[in-house]
Amino acid sequence: MSELIAPIASLHAAWLVAHREWGPGVHEDGFGLRADDEVESAAGFAEWVRRLQAESGRCAHRWIVEDGEVLGGIALRYGMSDAVLRAGHIGYGVRPSARRRGVAGWALAHMLDVARERGMGQVLLLCADGNVASARTIEKAGGVLESVRDTELGPARRYWIALG
């Protein structure tokens, strides 16, 4: 059974397995990973986890874990900032071997509950225009397409989900 947990340094080895499955680069949406984060060493990984924990006042980072395996990550950004307008309130990513199992939809449903608990009335989610699986996941959760806009990463679909 999957669970959402706050990032913890003890999952370093399991996280690296997931990270390597994605391949080189920083593209695991939902993890809060930046290009300058050093995650290969235990010390660098622990520092990154501490940074994510320190951001808890403005963003809830959660890892999708099952039987000690990191399946993906999801983040809920609070408020309306430039980062939210650029990337959405919620971003998520599921490692390739865990896709097509409903993991993203399950995690998204749980984060929508967190957003409701925080009193958020609606949330913005973005996905690449060609990411059919993510678009379906968002639409199944109640996402209404606002527009498709050009971004620094290419065309992105912008969805709003009402939390009433």
C-alpha cells in the first residue's frame, strides 16, 4: 500500500534508485530538486532534505512510498506566487516503472485534501501539452482546462481544480 510521507534522509538509497530511473537531469516534478542540489552523497542528500523541510511553511513536499520504494513525489505550494503561476500549486512526478497504476491520481487526491484543510478554494496545475497521462489524471480529479500557454519548457496546459 502506498503512503505519502515527508522527505526523510533515511530513504537516500531508495530515492537514488528512483532518480536514476528517470535518467540524467533535474526533471522529477514534485521533488523540489534544483540543478544545484547535490543528492548523490549522504551529506548532500541530507542537506537537500533539510531544505525541503525548511520550506514547509510555503510548500508541502511529500514522497510517494510503497514497501520502502520511492515511487514519486508531489508538492503543494501555498498562496499565489510567481512560482505558483509558473509551475502551479501542485506538481507531481511518478517514476517510469510505477506509472499506469493510478499512483499519481491517488497522490493528487490526497494533496487536494491537504489543500482543502488549508482553506484553499482552488488550485492551479500545469502539465506539458503533450503529456496525455497527466492531463487525464488532472481532469479525472476535477481539473478544468483554462488555457494552453507557452512556457520556458514548451507549451503547457493550465488547469484549475475547485475545492469547494
